[in-house]
Amino acid sequence: DAKTTQPTSMDCAEGRAANLPCNHSTISGNEYVYWYRQIHSQGPQYIIHGLKNNETNEMASLIITEDRKSSTLILPHATLRDTAVYYCIVPSLYNAGGTSYGKLTFGQGTILTVHP
Amino acid sequence: DGGITQSPKYLFRKEGQNVTLSCEQNLNHDAMYWYRQDPGQGLRLIYYSQIVNDFQKGDIAEGYSVSREKKESFPLTVTSAQKNPTAFYLCASSKGRGGTEAFFGQGTRLTVV
């Protein structure tokens, strides 16, 4: 399983971009990088995922390095409501009944605090 | 609205009693998962299932049991054999077929006294 390494905590000023790094140096060629976040006492929320190209959606952008050993989640204009724990995950793939599934293993994540 | 529902949100039980946590989804997802979260920690996988009547142990299955009699439902029983059952329990589902975007319920906070 590809493991990920993230900083324990980060701070960001409201309205500025939050850039959250993640190292996944053992990722294999067919494994995706997923980002989730968890606001206190709630279930995690999916943010974005990618394989090798940069991705953008309404919540965030994901930049993956060319060697795929690291990635950065970008929240372009952080708000106070973005304060949460952010998890970078490389799901371990398994097959069951001819279908591919991904098992999510959560690490400690990065505690992002957005300040006024 | 489609989603995944856990109930109840808070649950109190006496030590030595079994307790069952409910998880229902109407997303037509094949895969369902149960996680446990302790204060200040990440989520740890208890059990997971891809199809009806089939499930696998996760990293911390001891003291827990599950069933998958219907695609929509994946209840978790915390048995008296679980030494430290007080925790936040989260259920998730995903469609599989390479799409591993998982949807989580809002969790059940179990307190055993």
C-alpha cells in the first residue's frame, strides 16, 4: 500500500490560498491520490482526486508532480469554514467479483486552521 | 435526496452489552465500510463489504461483527468482547468499479459506561 506523509498542522489567513502538501513516494502507476477533509465531529467529505494530471473542481485544485511522488491540494480562497483536518490518501486497490474497489486508509492528516 | 444515514447520532450502553449501529445508503453503492475514530486520531477500518452476504475484516475487526443482507444496509454490532468500545463510528459507501469516491455518514458516537 502506498503510504502518505503530511504536515501535522498548517495555518492560513482568510481569503488567501491554502496549499497543503502530501508525499506519496511509493505510489504505483495505477494508484490515484484522493483528498478528503473532516470538520470537527462530522464524517469526512470527499474533495478531489487525480492520477497524474492536475485536477480542479468547485472546491479545490490538485497539483501532482510529474514523478507522482507528491501532490499539493490548493484551496484558492480559504474561508473560516475550511478549518478542518485534511487527509491525503492513496487507496489500496482490491478486486472482488471482477470489480475493482479502493480501500481508504486514513493517516493523521493535516490540521488546517484558517484565521480571520 | 440520496445519501448515507447512520443512526442514532449518540448512543449510551452499559459495559458488557452488545449494541448495533445502523448504516443505510440509497446511493446504489456496492461497497460499504465501517471505521472507528478515537479522539485526535485518524479513522481505522473495522469491516468492509462489496456485495450482499460477503464482507472482510479490516485492521481492527476484533470485538465487532457485521452483516450485509441487503445492498442498502450494513449494520455493525459492537460486542462485549470489544475492550474499548467508546468511540466515534463512521460508515461509508462507494460505488466501486474504479470509482473510489466514498460518501460518509455523520457518525454515531458510542459511549459505554
